[in-house]
Amino acid sequence: MAATKDSPLPSSKRRLFLFCAALTALYPLFRFLGYTVPRKPKIIQISIPLAAGEFHQGQDYILFDNGHEAWAVSRRCTHLGCTVNYHEREKIIECPCHQSRFTETGKVLHGPAKRDLPQYKVEKLDDGGYIITI
């Protein structure tokens, strides 16, 4: 049945039209609510040079230098967010909450954590210091 001047749209077509109009109007709002502002990178400068095989443990990171390259991993466990610690004698990173273990490069050795620790960009300076971008 086609709509004429005397008869309005049938109720099923009217509901479909209203649904599409509401969806079109609310789409920008849903996009806005799901939007997150990317955080600014945190830049940390370390002026202490590390000898080959040494490490430096900061509040948010653990910095390693093997003489050829330097790298840093997060100190936040990927399981529940506890602060991990580096055990120099065993050369592992361990979470004190649930004993997740990681390699020096942040790879999972033993769970319950299933994801590796995030790695941070490290730039070695000419004077022996480091710049870590978190």
C-alpha cells in the first residue's frame, strides 16, 4: 500500500524510518563516548652510564644494557598491574603478587600473565646516558 496524501506511512515503515533517523542522530555521540585522547609520551633522561650487563630500575621501567644495545621494559605486570622486580642473580623479572616470571626482554616465562611486558624505546646518548620514551 503506497502512501497517499490522505494516508500516512504504514506503522512498520514509520518505525523503520524513525529507527534509522535515531541511529543517524546518535552515531556521533557513540563515537565521541568511545574516543580516547592519546596520552603524551613521557620522556625520561638518565645521565648515569651503565656498564655491559648492568641494569637500572626506575619507578615505571627497568633499563638494561648488554654493551651492544639498550632496552627498557615496563614494571607493570600484564596480569593484574602489580609492580614487577628484577632478580639479578636469576636474571628474571618477577611479579610479587602472583609470581608471573618474565625474561629480561619482557617475554613471559611463567604465568598467570599471558602477555609480554611492554618494551619502551631507548636512545643511547654519546655521553653514556639514555633517553627512554614511555
